[in-house]
Amino acid sequence: MLYHLFDYLNQFDIPGAGMFQYISFRSAMTIITSLIISLIFGKKIIRLLGKKQIGEEVRTLGLEGEKTKKGTPSMGGLIILASILIPTLLFANLTNIYIILMLITTIWLGSVGFIDDYIKIFKKNKKGLAGKFKIAGQVILGLIVGITLYISDDAVVRRNLTEKEIQQTSLSKEIENMGNKDRAPYLFDNSEKSTITTIPFFKNNEFDYEYLVCFVGKHKEKLAWIAFVIVTILIVTAVSNSANLTDGLDGLATGTSAIIGATLGILAYVSGNMIYADYLNIMYIPYSGELVIYVSAFIGATIGFMWYNSYPAQVFMGDTGSLAIGGIIAVYAIIIR
């Protein structure tokens, strides 16, 4: 919202309004805002959860000290969700297709986790939401993400040309004499819908889902997208559930997620920058740099929550947070290939 406001004000040459055009400035503001929300309002949310006696039902694992965790406020994932959504809505470009997908992911899986926690805590049903409904929610999200990446005109990829392909262009000699900034636009093919994904140990570290269906001839492009959507569903389901399983020891899920978020943020930034993508010989994904704003909120939220979740934990995130965190990591990685 603030991004769009200052983007409008910048047309009138208002001093300082142009700062909101820079990803670095907005990401810094985002992580600070996220930390403030999680640290200040997190304490109030924990007190409220404690008053409502929203306590954790601890699994019997035979571990020392597990009984002391019983009654610790749960559903702390609400802190994480608020600390992600509010700064993103304030500082991100809300017309960016990738930001829209990340917001949908956060709200969707956060809602699935919230329903699960609500059934466990308020309905006193330890099993929570039936597994088939959780899986259904994750599958639907995977479908939304995969199909959106297929049909959206803004979700495109520009592949880095090989040296042989550059030599075949009419501007090959001119390109050699250009500086990095000037030559970068000539080193990528045209924007296209692509099922290419970065995977080590393949040629150019790129795997195309067309390889899986190359035997079908002229229909392989459409079938490759079907394969892409299926894999997207599997990844979203697997990573979301794995984060849910990881959330056991104090600070474990949030600590590892913050590290993952920082890594994915770097990858999103270099993938969305033509010059860095050329230098690192990776795919250039237009508009993906905006994801740095979202991941800044994610990092701030997880670090801020870890302040209360580190040993001894004052609050647990519950499925409200863990399902959302896993889905966020999965969808983010899929988007930046």
C-alpha cells in the first residue's frame, strides 16, 4: 500500500518518494516492521492466548522435560502470519504476480493450520483436522500455483544464452566490447513460458520437464506443464508437512526457516537482476526481485517469533504457523525455479 502511494507521489517530484522504488530500502523497512510486530505485538498475543487457556497438547515421545511443555500457549503462528502479511501489504508491489501467489499461500495454509489447531484446542480433539482435508488443502494450493505460473503472462523466464548461441547472433562482436551492464540484455533469450528448473548435475544445471514427455512429439510442451503442476503439488505437500513435523524442539522450525528464507531471498534477488543473472550464468526471471520484500518479512517474522519460541518456549506456533511456513518455502522455491 505504501509502495503504491509513494509511487503515485513520486510523479509530483516529492522529495524522498523515489526511495520506495528501491528493493533494498523497502526490504530493510519490511524486516524492521516485521520484527517490531512480532516482538511487541507478539507478547500481547501470547498473554491473550494464555488468558484464553489455549495450551499445547504435547505428544508423548518419552523425552525428558516434555511434561513441562504442557499448557504452553499454542497457535502462536498467528504472530508469524501477522508479521508477514502486514509488512508485505505495506511495502510490496501488490500487482506483482509472485507477491500475490505468496500472499495466497500464506493465508491459505495459515487458515488450514488454524482450523486444525482450533479443532485440537477448542473441540478437544487431539487428532485435529482429518489428514485428507489437510492434503486436499495443500493439493489445491499446488494446483493454484502451478496453473498460475502456466497461464500468467507475467510469470516468464529468460534463459541465459550459451557461448555458441551468442556467436550465432549478428551482434556477437559488439557484445564482446560492451560492459556488463550494457551487454546483459543481449545475453538472454526472449521472455517465454518455461518448465525449466535449476537442478545440479544436469547440463547447464537446468532440467526441463519436457525431458519427461519427449516421446509424445508435438504435444510435449503441454504435457510438460502437466508434469510441472504435478511436481508442484508434490513439493508443496511434502515441504508443508515436513515443516509441520520439524516443529517439535524449541526454536527448531523457526531457526532453520530463517536461514532458508535468507538463502531463497538471495537467489530471488540475483534471479531478478539481469546483470547478476548474466554473471552467475543463471536464468533471469523478470519481476522476481520483488520477492525479496516478502522474504524480508518472512525472516523478520521467524526471528521475532524465535525470541519467544527459543528454549524454554513461551509459545508454540502450532499448525497455524508450521503448515504456512512449509508452504511458503515450497512455493517461493518453485517460483524462482
